[in-house]
Amino acid sequence: MPSRATKIVVTLGPASSDPAMLEKMIAAGVNVVRMNFSHGKAEDHIKTAQLVREAAQRVGREVAIMADLQGPKIRVGKFAEGKVQLITGEKFILDASRTEPGDIKGVGLDYKELPRDLKAGDVLLLNDGLIVLTVDVVRGEEIHTRVKVGGELSNNKGINKQGGGLTAPALTSKDMDDIKTAMSFQADYVAVSFPKNATDMEMARQLCNVAAAPYKHKPGLIAKIERAEAIPNLDEILRVSDGIMVARGDLAIEVGNAVVPALQKRMIKMARAADKLVITATQMMESMILNPVPTRAEVSDVANAVLDGTDAVMLSAETAVGRYPLETVEEMAKICIEAEKAEYRELEADFTGKTFGRIDQSIAMGALFTAHHLGAKAIVALTDSGSTALWMSRHDIRVPIYALTPRLATQRKMALYRNVRPLLMDTIIDRDAALAQAEAHLLRRQIVESGDVYAITCGEPMGAPGGTNMLKICRVA
């Protein structure tokens, strides 16, 4: 398989939960498996995580597991007939107090606070924006609306407010229980749905750390940017998160489809500048749910995210319920590889006017600069926490980065880092033995051969987190 810098995140579901299919998908290039906590019970998730770990072991590649929390459930209730056909111009009532099933005149709400968030003139978008309602008046628990764009509305479809402004908290009691479940199998990442600000992410961090403490584990936190309110708070959200997800579905409904492409580019740029991770998600290969090949527009969409520098591209329904989960992964991997060939890199620009306050960060940057100019075959980072590899991965360089760590949790977490190939090494205190083992890793995988040059970073004394303080240029004998 050709070398690929951009990582692939797949969502598990009925189409991809069979152990044999999981193995094939991991072998085809899956780096991170997303478990959607909107569906399934705790025992289902625990069993699925075990299946993923076992499949990865059989393939001989570690993958990260991302637990994606459901977040606030802002949805309509159920209908007596399962669905209704809303007619443009007709009236429709959303009633927070309604307990009986809905009909053509109105329906109940899962989110009981919605009447408090709305006023006359507000626009509501239902079922991913396919149905549009305009609020006429709010009377107590009843929201009286007029159908602006009609269509079929079925049970439990989502509600968004155009322009944002819903007060629902990012973390529900279900999310808090799900965090405990995710930490019981040491999920590598937790994706938080609908955060509005840094406080939402700090609360999630606290809950994760408490739930993970018995396992001596610390997951990475990914903020899903899908609310209009999150956009002005991007800097503060990035500061307290390990990365962001450009969640284009709900975001597009709140801010408008036309705004999202430029926002996507801005978010990717901001994340990289802040030394944080970024995942681009939603409808990337949507047509492959039913078709064995992607559309040309989908190919361009994935390629553009790669060219912008995203760490990962994500598949949702394509691999969860689609007919061609394996083929979708294979197609996405091909697109990433071709897009990466076309990248133009001007590494020097990344260093212009930059100062580094930390020794380990300076060493990481020095390794990139030196490897680039020497035409090195590889950069090797001996790392305990993964920080050195993360810093290196924020800069575009054709030289692959091999991150060797004695910690399995660090190896799995680095599976999401762009252009980083994480490998497990023995726990070693002796520097010379560690350097020899690193070269043996490269030779065994035929990454280098006699006469090749590679750069290696490590810390003295060995094994101290954040202690990278040495850069060595080696030539293979």
C-alpha cells in the first residue's frame, strides 16, 4: 500500500461490524474507528470496542477508537402514522407538553425547553433542513408555526434554529453515562457534540478524566463544530480541546450551506496553527451508500480537504449502513494519496518569524527542517506522550514521520496524526539501545536501506514526558 499521510475515520454500523469486514477495512487503510453513541446500549459499545481491538490485532495494525457522544436531542416526537406530509402555507404546532402521538396539525418535542428559545419570526429547519417552519407566535408550551417549505416529516427528526441560539447544554445525563462506558474500554478519543464554548469542553474533559482515572487513561477530546455559536468561540474551543471536527451537516443547517466551504478552510488552518488535530466530516462519499463508485464532486471534496491539510477525512453512513463499506475506504485512500502528490510545500514559510519557547518543540522543528534539506528517507521520533510527533505533523513535509513509543495508548492516539506512522517499541531506558531498535524498525519495514539518511529525535534521560532534547542525523551502514 502506498504511503498515505491523511488518516481515514470510519463509522461503525450494521454494514461494518462483522469481524471479517472490520479486518478487511483496517487492512485497506482505516486509522480510526468512530462509534456513534446515538445508537446502541452500553454493552453493545463494549462488545464492539473488543471486536475492533481484536480485528486490529489480527491485521497487525493499531487503530484509534473514537466515542462520539449523542449530545442534546433536539427532535420532534413520534407520529400516530409514523410520518406526516406537511403542506407549504399550512399551520403546524410544536408542543412541548404534548404526550399523544403527532398528526398533520402538530407534534410533541423531545427537547422541552424549545419554546423558551424562540420568538415570532424565528426560522426552524427540520430533517436536515429539508423542511422549513417560520414561528408565528409562542404560547406557553406551544410553538405555532407556518410551513415555509413542506415535505415528509417522520418520527424523531432533528430540529435546528437558523442562525443558532438554542440553549441546550452540550452534555446530557446520557452523555455522562456514555463517557463512563467509553472510558471502561479506554476509548482513545471522545467527540463532544454541539459544544458552544470552552466551558462545554472543559466540563467534558473533567468528566472524562474522572471516569478514566481508575484505568490510568486520558482520552483526547474532539470538539464537533456544528453550532453557529461555536464559530466566534473557535479560538477558545481549540485552546481547551485536542482537536476539532468540521461537522458539516448540522453546521450547514445553522449557518447556511454556502458559508461552510470557507469556514472549513478557516477551521483547518486555525487547528494546524494551534497545534491541534482536525477531522473533516459529513457526506464526503455519500453516493457510495448505494453506488460502488463516488461522484466526481465527492472526489474533489475529499481531495480539497486533503490539500487544505486536514488530519483526517471521515465516513459516516457510507461505512455504517452503506452497501460498499470496503470499497468506500479503498476509494478514499486512493483519493488521499493522489491529492498528497499534488501538494506544494514551502516548509521555510512555516519557520519565518517563529520563536519556540520549549526545547522539545525546537528539536521537533529542527528535525523537520534538517530532514527536508538533507532529503532524509524518514524522521523518527522516540516519544512517550506523542507531543513531538504532533508538532512535526502540523507542518507539510514529504518525509514520513515514524513515531516510536513504549505506550500502547500513545500509539493508538497518534493514529489520527497526519503523516505520522505510530509504532510500538520496547520500554527502554538506555539511549543507544533505543536508537539501535529504532533503526531496526526502519530496516525491517524496508523504510530505509544501506546509505539512506534519516533524522531521529529523543530525550536524555530516556522516558521523561516532554523531555525531547536531542536530534541526531544517521546514515544506515
